[in-house]
Amino acid sequence: MKHGLRFDGVAVAGIGMVRFGMFKEIPGAHLARDAGLLALHDAGMTLADVDEAFVGYIQPAPMIGIKAMKELGLTGLPVTHIEDASATGLVAFRDAAWAVSSGRADVAMALCFDKFTDMTGTGGRGAGRDQIDAPILPAAYFALWAQRRMHDRGTTPEQFATIAAKNWNYGAVCPFAHRQSDHVVTPDEVLAARMVAEPLTTMMCCPPDDGAACIILAREDLVRSRQPGRPLVRALASALTSETYSPGHTFVGPVVGPATMTRDTALECYEAASLGPEDVSVAYCHDAFVNEELEYYELLGFCAEGEGEKLVAEGETGPGGRIPFNTDGGLLARGHPGGPTGVAQLHEAVLQLRGDAAGRQVEGARVALAHLVGGGSIATVNLLGVEGVGT
Amino acid sequence: MARVPIEKGFFRVPDDPTEGPRLLGSHCPACDEVFFPRRLVCAKCLHEGTEDVELSPRGRIWTWTYCHVPLFGKKDADVAGYGVAQVDLPEGPRVQSILSGGPDDFAIGMEVEIDLETLRTNSKGDDVVIYRFRPARDGANAGGAAGGGTPAGGGDAS
């Protein structure tokens, strides 16, 4: 079974996002409205131009997606709700891009929002007092990965801390990042932060966030006519998988499936796009817990298995490196509200491909990769490219 | 005073308080795969109609960590943290569980056995319990677990 989709003639019309943070007093629908309006303005469109919308969130409340869309206007467009845990934003993008690629829509919107400040104590799986998996935190789950890697490969906490410091320092120069340090963060500072689940300190774990982000996809000719003179960014391909059963799967407690899901999903995305990791200029991955990023260097194909630590030591995933990762600070510094996270990755990827990422620009960026895993066992890998790539 | 599971259907709590709990699993008669927790359809071969089994009370630590936050809902507020592990049972399932013991009491590869931990007392006065694993007590770990650990001192919080 193939899980990769290749998009034909689909371009990014507009992007918009609200800087992530804790906005207890602002309704989620208003965050969504603001991100949606920013994306419409960026696209040179109004909601009347949008044929279809996909609204993503992980907050467990009925009807909130359609209610958020109504903040942008009531035009009668079909609205589909999407929830795929942390991967939600990229899945909403995938469906919007496919709606355009398939010809059923000329313009489609992926709008995602979440409010962590509303979610506390609302009984999602793993949050309830009477649930067997309540004591196993996401941080613990990924710390289990880290411990096993340290056991198998001799990886050190200092190597994880080096990646974390890199993402904190990227966040400091990204205006959309939640965490904007006023000083250069060092690996020592990361290691000295409060321990959460060994070896992960608070500075190796993403913050809780509220936020919203939006991306509008459209037929290339429409994008050209609305925003002439702007570099065209195309949606190239997407792969989405849930887990194939293998021994060692844990059914109780947080689970995102074996790390190898990322490798298999990436291969399907590369194949759909007729591209390989050597073509990718900049990458975004699920670094909610920073040891994950090290695993994904290998699983996304940017180095051989067991060579992730070498990539870190040589600075190849930071500024000026061979394959910069998470140039907006990643989930670790830009933030991770849930649904909007993947769209925020795309927001940064589009800025990079347009050449608009001041202070963190990857020179000559031509192809961007966005990857997320989601709780329950989901992985998705997506590729965007500038004009002339993958055609 | 009865002991009631934090959530039904995952483990059996014996009436005899000296007897340990047993995890409730499923065995697929078609492909022989074993699962925890119970499920109707085999996740591997899709056979409909697995058989109920009780799983081994012992397993080996595949990976573990120590969380430096209080265990959710725990009565004993003095305990500042708790261990979490993935434990491989001999029948096959890998189980995520809290650990009973301190940050120096475990190692990858160590043999552990199941026990119960009381999280709190409910409104009827019953103890709400969850399963946990502790170092196996019959010397199975003597010189066994790489990286040390002191199973004999394995802090029984109860």
C-alpha cells in the first residue's frame, strides 16, 4: 500500500500565524481568526476565494472548528475537522493540498488552533485521574527513547543538550518563537536546568502553548496572478502513516510508534516527490523532546544510522550547516500548541523558501521538509519546494 | 477495605493481599501473538476472537527513566519522583509501567516483578491501586543487570 501523495500544480497562496504563547484571556476562535486573516492578507484573498477549509485542533470540544471558521465569515464553504494528535497541522495541510491537486478545489485552507490553557484537566486520554496511563508523561515516554539510545550507542546528555541549545538560539532570532532567549544558550545551561525525566531537563522539553496558524494552498496560476513577483513555493508531496504492528508495540500509555515509522514514511514521501534527502535544504521535525531530533537526522536520511552524533558535533544541523533543522526554534523554542504546530513548521518553511527568514535564512533554500509524529502512532513527512523543483 | 484498580480491565487484583496482581492479556489462536491489554481482533494477523490469558508477573526492563515530579495522585507526597519503564514480558508484550524504587535501583536488562501501588483512597474507603514493577527478589539480578542498580534496597514505598 502506498501512503505518499504527489501534488500537481499546487502552490502556497498565503501563510499566517499568531506567535505561540500562553493567552489565557483570548478565545481560541479569535486566535484562529487572526491567523486566518493574516494568511488571507498574505494571499491577497478573502474567504470568498476559498473553496474548502480543513480545521485542525487537538482540543477535545465539539464544533469548535466550524465556530472558529465562522469568525472569518459565512460563505457556505465545506469545512472538515481534523485531529491527528501532534501531527494534526501537517495532516490538515495534506488534505488541503490534495483538495487542490485533485481538482475539486481551486483554493483550500488549512487552519489550526489550540489552547493548552483551556485543556488542563479536561480529560483527554492520559489526563484523567482514573486512567491507567495517567502517570506516564510524554516527557517520560521520550526519555525512554533517550535512555535506550544512550545504552545502545553511548549517546551523552551533552549531545542532546547541544541540539537543544541550537534550537533555543534559533528561537531567539525568530519573531514567531515562544521562547526568545535574551542571551546565547549553552549546552551547560540546558544541562543545568531542572530535571524532568532523565536525561531530559526542562530546557530539552517543549513548552505548553496556545496558538494558531494557517496556510492557504491554491492552483499555481491563481497564486501567480494574486501575488505576482513573489517567489512561488509549491507543495510537492506528503506521506502519512499510522503504525504497522510489530513486536514491542506498547498499547497503554503515550506512544508514537517505533522511531522507524519516520524512516518508512520519509521514504514514501521522497518517492512521491522523486526527490531524496540530498535535495533538501532545510528540515523541520518533531523535537518536542530534543533527543527525538537526533533520531530523525538518521531516520529522515540525512546521515547513516548511528552517525547523528557526528552531525551534531560538526554543527551540520545549525546555522551555515549542511542541513539546518528547526530554524524557527522547533517545537522546543517556537512552541507546540498541538494542532497549529505543523502549520507553524510550514509557515517557517515558506519564509525560508521565499528568502524572507531574516536572521536565520538558509541561503539558497530550494526544498523544505516538514515532519511530525503524533500520539497514538502517526507519522507524516511533507515536502515543499521553490519553482523548478520536482517538475 | 478493598483494593480497586485505577481502571477496569487491565489487571486482576487478588482477594488475598499477599498475592500479586496479574496483567490481563489476549492470545491469538491463529498466529500465537500475545497482547496487553486485552483486545478482540489480533493486531498482527487480524483474526477475530482472541483468547483471554493472564500474563507472567515477571519481565525484563527494555528501557527506563526516572521522573523528577510527584507521581500523579499519590498519597505519599514525600516521594519526589518515580521510575517509568518499558518491561518485556516473556509472552511478548512490552508493557509501560511505573517502577517501585529509587533513581539508582534499576538498569536496562534487569528482571522485575509486578506489584501493586496504592495511589489514594476513594470515597468508599477503598484503596485505588495501579500495577508497578519492582526488582525481582529471588536473586535473579545478582551480577546480571549491566550498569548496576541495587535491587535489594529497591525502596518499597508502601
